[in-house]
Amino acid sequence: MLTTLKNAFKIKDIRTKILFTLAMVVVVRLGSQLPVPGVNRGYFAQWFAAQTGDAFSFFDAITGGSFLNMSVFALNISPYITSSIIMQLLTIAIPALEEMQKDGEDGRKKIASLTRYATVILALIQSVAMAIGFGNQGLLVKFNALNVICCVAALTAGSMFVMWIGERITESGIGNGISIVLVINIISRMPQDLAQLYNQFVKGKAPATAILSAVVILAILILMVVLVIILNAATRKIPVQYAKKMQGRKMVGGQTSNIPLKVNTSGVIPVIFASSIMQTPLIISSFVGSSQTGKWAEFSKYLNSQYWCNPGQLKYSIGLLVYMLLVIFFAYFYTSITFNPMLVADNLKKQGGFIPGIRPGKPTTEYLDRVLNYIIFIGAVGLLIICVLPYIFSGVFNANVSFLGTSLIIIVSVVLETVKQVESQMLVRNYKGFLND
């Protein structure tokens, strides 16, 4: 990776793109520190500390702490991520959008425009909910129409500006702009988390204990990264043979190819969906100020990951089992709506392709279904290992780290994808140089 970066800086065009990307990242981080006018910035810090649940922890992580600081980038790219997922699901459910997606570059541009409009609507809804819902509880210094409008405008504009920066990185930078902004936000919290681990397990301990703790922490981090890399790169390649056919006086075809099926076909979507379902009741109760005593307080502990894997309160770990079942369910559900074995089998048949030992048509569909179900389960188990380990560390050792689990999957996936894009751009430049010579 370091070699790739070193070689990339030797090429002027790519060096310019990398520097432009870094400049945009600096703008995002500066914007995360700019306060919204008329807002009490200490309110959310106090409110967040008073919460018994972790409903907003991941949200604060993907916004790079700007939500907790209540900056103009408090919403960050979360509305865009939500609208992208919604549009992806609607593209599968609505035939008109599906046809639009198949309509080449023009169709993708139209879907991108619809995603932006949906982002504006979601940002407005979220900012209005925050300004009104928390405004009269102390978020706004003075709860009046002018401050509410100012807060809504600032939060919505900030979210749109971050989306615009992401698109500029995609067009003028090294690409993958929205994902890079998301990763930078998550990484910005790492120094704070590492400092917390140091203060909790290393600082003030006996030398032998401190060294052992540091080695164990480092080993766990490396192991988690390796697991994520393996899960991200694991692929099942199904061989495909194309039949020979006569075109004119020549016999063409007969080549061998493969269908690459990623083991983790659904990415982090199952984890996000499962977490959203588990945390939605806690979020709603925090907004409406539901009582933290009685039956609801007891039930909420099953949904709250802070109570999972606690040796003294193991009964609340039932919520973790429900979470694991939801991850497996959504892994199958999301893959089933994004990968159609029947369509793949039909396309293979039309192109004269077949899987060796499997007849074209329905047998091919059934074979792809069997293989897909097998690798989906493996991918879901891999996701569970990566996402459940942080809950175990938190429950047993009280070690809360925001960049493990879902965040770590996002970081590794985006970094690997960005490196591949840089390498492909370098390859294009080398070929251009060779042809020019």
C-alpha cells in the first residue's frame, strides 16, 4: 500500500488528485468544528452522557463527532447514506427505476439526481426534528422561530455541502468520495478511543501488566483487521464455459470464464438494518422522554448493547441473540433482492454459456441458489464474529471502542477499494505513456 502511494505521487495527475482529496478532507474536518448559530453546544454533550442506551453512538461515529459538537456538519452524510439505501431498494421494487438503472450512464445520472433530492428531504426532516424536538429542551439558546429556522437551514446546508464535497472527490479526486468522507469521520475518533484504552488498561499499571495489556490490545486489533480483510476479499468463483459457434468461416467462443460471488455479498447492510431495528425503540423513547422506570426500563435493557455479555446480567444477552438472528436474516434478504440467480442463468443461456456439469436453465438456477445460500451463511457468520466481538469486550472488560465492528468493516473496505482505484489509474497512465512513446 505504501509502495502504491509512493509511486502514485510520482505521477503528476494522480498526485494532484490525492492533494485535492486531502484538501477536501481538511474542509470536512474544519466544518465539523463550526458551531450552528444560536445553539448551546454543550447541550448534546450533557444529553448524550445522560443516555443509558447507545442508540446514537454509531451515528456520532459516522459524523466524526460533529453530531456531539452540534456543528454545521452535525448531520454529515447520514441523510445521503440513508437515501442511497432507500433508492437501491426502490430500484429493485419499482420497475420504472429498474429500467432507468439499466439505461446506461443517463439512467444512472437520473437515479443520482433522485438520490440528491431524497437527501435534501431527509436532511430537512432530521434537522426539523432536532431543532423542534430538542430546541425547547435546551438545544437552542432561545427557542423561537428565527433560531429554529436558522438551525434547520444550517444543518440542511451542511449536509448538502458534505454531499457536494463527496461528489467533488469522486469527480476530481481519487474517487469513492462519499465513502472516503465516511471513513475520515470514523478515523477521526480513533485517537480518542485509543487514548481511552490506554488510560483504562495501560496507564498506572505495573510494567508487566501494562506491557501484557498493550500486546493483547494490539493483537486483538490486528486480528480484527485481518478478519475483515479476509471477509472482504473472500470470493467463490463459479467456472463458466462458453460453447463454440461458427461465425462466417471462423469458429469463435470456447473460452472459459467465471462468476465471482463475494462471500460477504451484502456488505455492512445487514448489520446496519439489524442495529436500526434494535435501536429504533430506544431512539423514539429518548425523543418523547419516555420514563426510564418500570417495565419499559427493564425491556429496554434487552435492546441496549451496553447490557449485553455482562457476566453479572447475562439475561439481557438475549437481545444479542435477537441481533444475531436479524443480521443473518437481513444477509439473506438483502442478497436475495440484489442478486437474481434466475436472471444470471438466463443471461448465461442466451450467451451460450454453461457451468460445467450443470445443464442450462432451471438446473443452473437451482445450482446458483444452493451455492449462494451456502456462501451467504458463511458471510453472515463472518459478519457476526466481527460485530459481536466488540460487544463481548464491552460487556466483559468495559472496553468501548467506536472503530471496531461495523466501523472497521467500512474502514478496511473503503481503504482497499481506494487503493485499487489508485492502482488502476496508475496502470492507465503507464499504458498511456507506453503508447505515446
